Amino acid sequence: MASPFLMFPLGRNNNNEIDKLRLFSLKNKNSHYINLLESLTDFQWTNTAFALDPGPCVETWELNEWAPRKMMTIQESYPTQLEEAREIFARDLYTTHWYLTLSHGRVFFVVRYSGKCFTNDGWVVAQEDIPINNAFETLVCPYQTIDFDVFRFDAERRNWIKVESLNEFALFVGGSERTMLSAEENVELEGNSIYFTDDSWDRIHENNLYGGNDMGIFKMD
């Protein structure tokens, strides 16, 4: 069933990050405002709104016909695997993007790792280390997705569990809606795979030969 609200990212803090949502009721034409605990990373909603904040922290609201009601906040310990990933994917060479995905009553968050600049032999380098006169010949592409981590929230143990396999499911992330579909029910899809599209909005127009083309299928095995 469709949500009785339209949702808009609205507030921005001093770091130009979204920290408020506006919910417009289709029933009574009133607006309601939600102040987030931290800056918004991703959100999804139907009859329940889910907002992913850094942490990872997931805030949830029940959306009835009149006003949103805060249900709970999932704010548990930082997954060990993310601590390890911070060592592997240094911020001067890589960017990360977090997504929120809901599937069969379960809450997932997905971390996407992208190299900022690549040489023609496949090495990730800092852009300032590339000579300007050789930049075009040296770069294969200015940025590219190279890895993913997927975590599922375990409500009983109250912690995030690393997902090693998606089994028969295909996960979609990027500029379109985040969702999971069964490859058994959709035979054109590959199970245990992540389908991703380019959503590096601040970089898509940097390079006319590549911007917008960071898309593909990532196999989890």
C-alpha cells in the first residue's frame, strides 16, 4: 500500500548536510517536520519511514493518515568490519556511500567503496599525484566502484550482522530505488549480486568521457 505522505529532505546544517525531513500528508494537506539525530545518509518509506544516519543509526516512524509517530531508534555498536574497512579504504584515495534497504521486514545497510582516481594499470592514486600534462593518458576513469559491504540488523541480538551472501536475491543500489528482488522469481537477474548505478552527483559532470558510467554488477561470492 502506498504511503499517505510525501517526504522531502529539507533542513541543512552548517556542513551542508541534511538533518531534517518534511512529511506532507496527502490526507489532510498538512506538513510535519522530523529533526534527525544526525545528518541524513539515506531514507526509505511506505507506511513506515526509515532514516539512515551515520553511526550506523536507523530512526523509524509510523506513518498513519494524520501525523508521523516515532517508533524506535536503532543505534547499536559500530560493526568491526567497518573499522577494518576504514584502514583498507583510506579517505584520501576512496569514498564511501551508505544505503538503506528494506526486504521482507528486515533492515539492511549497504556500504559502497569507490576509488577516486585510477591509473591505466589499475592503481588507485590521489588526483594531485597525477601530472597535469599526463592526466588524460594516465587515467582510465576518475572514479570507480570496487567493493561493497552489506549488513543486516539482528533485532534479537541488537547488533549489525555482516551479510556474506545474498543467496538467491539481487540487491539494487544507486540513483534509483534501493530494493532486493528474488532471482528465482525474476530469471533475468543474477542471484547473490549487487546491481549498482552511478550516483556520484558531485562528480558525474567532471569528465565528459566517463561521468555517469560507474555502473555494473558486483558478485558477492
